[in-house]
Amino acid sequence: MENRRFKSWPKLTLYGDLNMRPFRNIWMLEEIGSDYDHISCKPWSKKAKSVHPLGKVPALLVESQCNGNNQQFVVLESGAINTRSTQQDDAKSANSMLVPPPATQLRAKYDSLVLFIMTELDSQALWIHRKHNDLKDVFGEAPVAVAEAKRQFDNALKAMEHEINDDSGYLLPSGFCAADILLCNCCFWAQQIGWLARSSSDDSSSTDDVGTTPLTTKLEAYLAQCRHRSAFKKANALRKAQVEEQTKHDLSKL
């Protein structure tokens, strides 16, 4: 699926499947209102490898013009892509605090949150589950590692819940920021695999033998207000459209 919306330089093209980490970046791009193109592709696919030799996604291709010459570079990792996205000239000023200015105390806090989420919740917990469960044919089964990853997720999630500001309702006192996108997406991912309950009254949706963690009232309210953001709704609509298109494509092969 290609979603061409280019209007000005630099041009942004996001590669990746919106059912995976690239959803974080589509959400961010909708938050800032930048023009972009999305090319749906799986990790390690031919399309993904066209922008990175390892075929990693998400990958953001940034194209610009300087003195009449076309220049381009690729940004990898969802956290880095979201931080880079606010440097667009056409990013709306009203969303300038999605990533705090450099060399500020607020930016230091933001960077700490992003790195914690990417390392403690994502790579050391959720990704371990995906590697040794969904991708076990590639990486092998490792039930002990998956169980330990669930324990790691629970501990890290408790720490992140403590970071939610009582006044703003988000991770930073200034309000919603790009780190909230990462945390929410990790929570939604955990809900999909049965690690985290979808509501405080329903903790029976576990699909994994390591159990389901119930939502606290604070975390449930936090996720609900993030889901109600218009940019999330737009991004989620794009994700659903991608799923429908892929389903039609698969049925056409039968």
C-alpha cells in the first residue's frame, strides 16, 4: 500500500507494516501533520532491503534538495524516527513539545523515557516473546526466556506507570509527547499477546502460558486518553485499511 501525500521538501517515506513498530511512526507523523508516504512491507522483504541492507523496519527515507541536488538518508529505529520527525519544516508549531528542545531538562527526561521504553519494555521483553514465539521457526523456542521476559515486562511497566504525571496525565509534565506513543504501543502489543489485560474487568484474554497482568486504574485511564487522540484514530484507520488490503490480496491468490 502506498499513501502519497507529498507537498513539500523534504520528502518522508516510511517503510514497514503498520501491525508492527511502524505504527508508532505513522501515529507520530499524524500528530505533527507532516506530509509523508507509506510503503507497506515486512521485515527482510525486498522492499525493506531497498532502503537498508538488513531489511529493518521501520525505516524512514528522508529526501531533500540542496543547491538543486537531491540528497537522501535513512533513519532507523522507531524512537529515533519519531524524534527526527519533529525537525520537519512543515511540522505544526502547536505540536512542538512532542519532542522537547535539545539541551533542556525536559529533553533529558524525554530521552531517558524513550531509551527505557525501547530497551526495558521492547527489546528485553516484547521482542523476546516475538522472537521465540511468533518467530520460533527462525530463532527457536525458548520458554524460559519468554517467561523471564514477561517478568521483565511487568517490572518495567510498573516503573513506567510511576512516571505518568498526575497533573498532565502523560509522561511529561508538559503534556503528550513522542515517548507516550512508544509506551502506548508497547502496551497495545502486550494486550495483543495476552500479557496485559484489555481492561481492569477482563483479565482472561491471555494467549500465553505465563499469565496476564491486570490493568491498574491509572494505566487504563492513561491508555484510554491516548486512544482518543485524533492522530491515533487516523493512524489506526490506516492500519485497518492495510489489513483489509492485505486480506483481499491474500484471497485473490486462492
